[in-house]
Amino acid sequence: MEKSKKSGKERVHATISDESDSIIKKYVEEYGSKSAVVDAAIKVFKRYKEPYLGDTEEIWSRTRAELNMVLVGKTTFLSYIKGSAKDAYTENIALEAIEWYLGKHKEEMKLEDFLNGLKGLWQVANYFRTIDLEKNDKGAFKISFNHDMTKNYSAYWAGYFETLLKEHWNCSVDPFIRKESFQLVVKEE
């Protein structure tokens, strides 16, 4: 290999297959040159071969997508360890997490803001496949949580959110539990 004195790059002369050459040519316009395509491809190859070298956010994204892992707060996690899942209903930082996610304090929020924060944060944390939020013309909200777990999972999370909402908002919450989904109808009082 010969080192170019001006560019700080190594010259590599290699023979590649017609298929590889056609792939490189396909991306030349996007990357600017064949060497830029090869540089980008080598970085992807390195991430593939040494995934543990990624940054924390990248690794979290991969574990969520590839291993279906979930994000859990420390207080909730400790409640589970001590064998009291119900303590997770009251000994959590859900309000603080939603405030952090939305970038504002509860006093600055409307109920709809809070529900959108709940929707976004719990979907990002990978507890639910989808969360849909609708508001009817009377001001009541229907939140539909879809997952691929069990009816017990639905009942647990419906109780969790009912406790959270009643503790922090003057509202009524009516849960409708199903096997792989549940709905909450939330009305401000």
C-alpha cells in the first residue's frame, strides 16, 4: 500500500467481481466517487462485525428493533424485583418522564398534551406496537393500546395508566380490556 502524502489516505488496488463493481457504480453519484462508496461500505461492515462499538443510543435502537427489548425506569424495575408489580403503579417517575419527553412541566400542560406524551414515550419504550389517541366532539379521549402479549398484560397496563391519570388529573378513566389490546376512555371532570 502506498500512502498519499496530501490526503492522508491509503491507496488500495484490488480486483473485484463484476457484481461488486456494479453495486459501487450504482452509488457513485450519491457518494461522489468509488472510493467514497467503498469507505461508507467499510463503515457499515465494521458496525456489522463489531456492533458493540456503537454509541449507546444506536445500541438501544438496535436492541429495541432486533431483540424487542423494552425501556423501564429504575423505580419500576425495583418494584418488579421486590415482587410487587402493583407498587410500580405508584412508585414510578412516569410524570417526570412525560415532562422530560414533552419539555414542559405538568402545570404547563393540558390533558391532551399529557396523553400525547404518554403515547409517545410508551411507544418509544417499546411496550406497545401502536397507540392511537382520538378526541371526540364532547372532549373525551379514547386511547387504544395494541400489543402482542396477553389479557393480563392489558389489565396491568390499563390499571397503571388509570392510576397515573387519576393521580395527576381530575378525570375519569374507563378501561376496556381485551386479549392483545385495551382502550381507555378518559374524560376531564
